[in-house]
Amino acid sequence: MKIAIGIPARMGSTRFPGKPLAQLAGKPMIQHVIEKALAADLGPVFVATDDDAIAEVARNAGVIACITSPDHPNGSNRLAEAVRDIDCDVVVNVQGDEPLIDPLAIRAVIEPFHDDAYLPMATLAHPVREETDLHDANVVKVVCNAKGRALYFSRAPIPFPRSGASNALQHVGLYAYRKEFLLIYPSLEACAAEESEQLEQLRVLHHGYDIAVTVGDFHCIGVDTPMDLIKAEKLLLKG
């Protein structure tokens, strides 16, 4: 099975413009993400971006840079454009704002594809660690069926802890797709749940496709704001 790792990165973040090139411990943030992807040692790494400066950082880091349309609504669509010319069976989507992503998490997300030749998509989750996270709309939760396939993702507390106890799972925003499914994804119509929750993976479930969820001790800290960048730098320097 040929694996490629794609990193979608755009300059026009609403909350943090220019985020991929923000300096983090002496390097552009996107360079940290590239280094983590290379450390996973799964196959070729490519950056899908709409910006020449980001592409230059990618090339200087020794990976493929694919210039894509600036009009993509999400990272999955951006990767779908870029991956057409990449020789692979499975594509891992490592988001460009995850400079602390664990290479072992990147390796873990592809494991379900070894067991299911028809699996279209996979992701990760870990048990919710703090009760405040259960009720935090910025923390996405997921409920799975007995086969480890996602039933639903939500910003709301699911399953609702009516008994007072919670066994909720926190979604980790790392995805892997079979290449042929990723090429289909942009043609799928958006659904009401996706638009309400602002979660692109709900489109996949709406159209009847499976998402395998591997549960483990994964903890990834994304950078959405300049304050997040400060937190990430402290953690990075702390080691």
C-alpha cells in the first residue's frame, strides 16, 4: 500500500492571516508540520497551497509543493486537486496548523486501511480528558459504532451525559483517505448537518461512507489564533 502525506495550507485564515508562515521557535510553522510528516516515514510528503511563499518553504524543506486554486472551501478539496498527480493508494491529511502532531499518530491513522480494502476514510480520537472540553464547542466529539466506525461528529456534548458520567471521545483532526475516495469527495453535496456544525466530515457520513476511528492516547494541539501560537511555542521548547 503506497502512502502519501499531504499538508493543505492557505494564507487566508480568518482568525490568523498568514498563519502557515508565522514564526514558531525560529521556523515558519508549516516547516514544523513538514518535519513531523517526514518523521512518520510513510512515503512522499507534499504541501498543497495557494501561496508561492508557502510553496518555497516546502521546497526548501525537501518536499513537493503543489500550487492549487485559492477557491477551495476546505483542506480535503485542496488535497483532492493536488493528489491527482501523486502516486499513492492512501493519502494522510496533516493539517498545516498542527506543528506538534505526533508522527506516531500519523502512522496510526492508516492502520484501518490494512484491514479493510474498501475503507474510504479514517481518523483518530481519544477519551475526553477534561469535563470543560465536553461542553466546549471548539472541541469536536465523536460517537462510534461497535465496529469502530463514526456514527456522528458534533460540537455538542455527545453522547449526552444524562447519568452524570461521560465516556465521550474527542476527535483528533487528522484524516486519511483512499485516493479514489478523496477524488470523489469534492463532488459530494454539502449537507445541513455539515453546514450547521461546520464540520466537513459530516458530509462523508451523510452520503453513506464509512469513517474508521482509531482510539488511542493521541493529543494534538492546533494553532487557530496568535495566542495558540504562543502556547505551542512553549510546549515545543519544553520538549
